[in-house]
Amino acid sequence: MSAVTDPVDARRARHVLTENRRVLDCVAALRDSDFTEAGRIFTASHASMRDEFEITTEHIDLIGDSAVRAGCPWAPG
């Protein structure tokens, strides 16, 4: 990834690489019925999609924020 010199492209590449790791980690967490860890991974995924890849919308972020306020333990925050 060091060959990527454009800052936006670098952020997006970082998202793709870290998202691939999160997918594998989430599969393992779900296999182990570790729903707290799976939730942490979902939250990190949403934050990366929002901040690194910039693909969320106000509506998607509102859904995540509303879930957190309602007490959902895994929702993006």
C-alpha cells in the first residue's frame, strides 16, 4: 500500500485491506458464538466505510446512531 501516493486512494485501499481482515475475524467470532466480538467488528466496519471509503449516507449513519441510542450493543457508534 505504500506505493499508493494519493491520500484518498490510500484511505480507500486501507479500508479494503482492513475490511478483508474484519470479514475473516467476524466469521471466526460467529463460529465461536462470540456476538460481542462480532458486534465490535460490525461497528469498526461501519466506521471504516464511513471514514476511510466514504460510502455511507446520512440515512445509513442515522440508522446506526438510532440503534446505538436504543441500546443495540453491536450497532455502529
